[in-house]
Amino acid sequence: MRIDIQELSIASAKHALANQEFSCVDLVSACFDRIRKHDKDVHAFLSLNEEQALEQAEAVDRKIKNKEPLGALAGIPVAVKDVIATKGIPTTAASKILERYVPPYDATVVERLKEAGAIIMGKVNCDEFAHGASTENSAFGPSRNPWDLSRSPGGSSGGSSAALAAGFCLAALGTDTGGSTRQPAGWCNLYGLRPTYGRISRYGLFSMTSSTDTPGIFAKTTEDTALLLLVLAGHDLLDATSLPSEVPDYRSKLNEPLKGIAIGLPKEFFEDVSDPKSAEVVSQAIGQFEKLGAEIKHVSLPHTKYGVAAYYIITPSEVSSNLGRFDGIRYGHRSDTANTLMEVYAKTRGENFGPEAKRRIMLGTYALSSGYYDAYYQKAQKVRTIIADEVKKVLNEVDLILTPVSPHPAIKLGEKADDPLAMYLEDIYMSTAALAGIPGISIPAGFVGGLPVGVQLMAKQLDEATLLRAAHQYEKATGWTMQHAKL
Ligand code: GLN
């Protein structure tokens, strides 16, 4: 039977599988058919896991026939960002240095997906080591936005957003260090959740900025997002920063109305309107939240303007340290032409890291070096503390903070690729949640010239339930995610 993947959510696919409207093999095959047909244009996948996926699908079908108990994501096709370790499946971080790496272990998020019965379709593209906002820093070429193939699907998790928006899967995992889940979701008409730092284990994520890295969730509905979070969240002994707090059933509060919820609009996020049409979409969303009963309050986060600057000191500093292990000895594909130990280091790293990874290693090494440490790294950490305190204070007055996701919709490929500073500024609305360790979600909110525009909600640490509840009420009232990219 013909299955229209674009019309399915996780919830509706689960329902159809349980009622045997189609089999899991049908579902997974339909996704691979679409991938075969369209991924030459989209370039979401770096590797496919077709054989194993079909075997798993057969196993799910057998369980359904025999009426055996099923996991919460049984038979659901999921794409996984290529900075997340998958046992036996190449995991390259979209870098030449890991081109031949096949992890001997699964990241905790992958293990949890598998335990819940999800089907890993393959690994999706991203900026090299997740450094970037457009996937153009991938060593294997950029992904394209299914809404307009001349544009970026966002980044760094652009393969994840592209795969889901193209109908190659029903959910995707990304990571969010400084916006890499929320921004690509916004550019592709998807929900993109950055959970509280520590809510979902980082074990098996290739570390970028360990102090802000977190797995991220891409889904087509809030209900699907809540289910994925429920499966993935929770304490993990393999990640020392993982939070032991109990995991609530994020689905239980989705239907509570928004009366009594206060949403803060930080004025600093609305000052520089570079694209009035995107700004109009955001103000309509604010109006909608008000109609839904939320109380809108004007608040201020005065240090917002230093967020990107602090992030781009802290991130390269941690990157320069985290990438140290890729030296051709501990990790990484060793240069074939090196004759001495120094050459092993220099050539391995020189030949295999791309320009952005090298830039960050140099910036970070500089910021951490003696004499500059106080002026740069330590100062950035102080700014980070101020921003986190400020956010905390505001979130004592309001339940949620609403901001744009991006200054404008998806950029053209090539538009900013040669301008690192312009690319860093793409994160202008993203760094706050990252630096403060709070959860943020990107919500589909409309279109400008046929391109999706998102709004961002942020909440107190561990208050994903309120985030999802507000997003769900808005989804029910607007239904933007019912619109799909046409390939
Ligand atoms: N665009 C940001 C950066 O380049 C965010 C990346 C991320 O979240 N992985 O650092």
C-alpha cells in the first residue's frame, strides 16, 4: 500500500501500525523509497542503515501479529545526527578525520531509542563536529532545505531537520550546543527541543562545548516531542552531568489551557528587526498566545547583547580542548605521509580538520593561553554567569520567555559561508538558553515567502512540561505543521 509519510506523525503511525493498516516493513520501506528518490537533492543522509532497519521492522511486525508488548516507539523510523555514536554504523561527525570511524558502542540516546523499539534509518549530515549554523561546514557537502533546495536547512543539525521535513523519517535526533536543534527546526517548519542541560544524557555525543552540549529532539508535533523526551530523558551513570531528577510524563499536561501562564517578551530580542515580515509572524504568534489566555509581560534581559560574544569565547575554548584527542593516535584517521611524531600530529590535524574546526581550535587555544585567559575566557564565564542569573530572575516573574528563533528565514546556500562572523550572528537568539542551561523549543509559527518561520519559547530549568504545554495549545490553535515541504 502507498503510505504518505508527510501526513504521518509518530502518534498516527503508531495507531496505524497497531491497527495493522500497514506493516512496519511497509512504513520503513516507504521511507527508504523516498530517500532513494529525493536524497540526491536534499543530501540529508551520510550513511543508511537499511538492512538492519528492515530486519528490525520485521521483528516489530512479528510482535504486532503475536500481540506481544511493544515499546513506546516501536517501528518508528528515526534519523540520527552523525555526531552521535551508533554501534556498528559509521559516525563521522561530518569530518574527514572520522571518515572511517565505526563506534563500538551506542550513545545513551541511541540505546534508549532502540529499547523503545525505534528504527535507526541512518546517520544524517551536520556541520563538522556541529560547528556551524547551515551544514555548509560539513566535509561531505551541505544539506538542502526541502522547502527550497537552494537554501540551507539550518545547522548544525541540518541533516536532521532536512530528513524530517523531507519525509525520510518520523523523528530525528540532533544536538544543541548553541542553537543547533532550535534553529534548523525553525527553518524547516518543525518542533525542535533543546532540553535542560543534563536532562538527556550526553554519553556518546562527540563533545563540542561540554558545558552547553545537549541532545536535541526534532518532531512534527508537540505530542511526538513529549513522547520522545519521555523516552530519552533521565539519569545516566555514564554522564556525570546528567540530572537525577524524576522524569514526569510530559504528555499529561499538554491539554491544560494557558490561563494563568505568564509569557515574558524580553525587549532586547525585539529591538533589531532586520526582517519585518519574520517579525510580523512573531507578533502574530504573541497575539495568538494572548488569545489562548496567556498573560503577556514586557521584561528585560539587558546582557543579551553579550551572549554571542561570550558563547564564541567559551565554545572555541572548549572545542580546542575537546578536539585535542583527534591526533591520529588516540582518535582520528592518521595521515599516511607522516614520518615523525610531530608530523603525525600536524599532518593528521592539518589534512583532516576543515577550516571552521581549525578556526575554533586557534581561537580557543588563544583565549585559554596564559596572559589571555583572564581577559577572554574568564571574562566570558563571568558574562555567562550574569546572563544566567538575569534569566533566572526573569523566570521568577514569568513562566516562559518568548523570542524569535532567527532574524530571518532560511538563508541561501553560499550566502554567508565565507563570512564566519555573519554566520556566528545567526545564533543571536539562541545563545541565551545555551549559556543559562535552560530548555528552549522552536515552534512552527507561519511562513514568509513560502519559507517557514519559528518562534522560540524558553522555560525554567526542568520545566519542559510547561514549554510543551504552551507549544501544544498553540499548535492546536494554528496547525502550521500540517503544511509539508513538496519535493
Ligand atoms: N551555530 C552555533 C555554533 O556554530 C551552534 C552550534 C551548535 O549548537 N552545535 O557554534
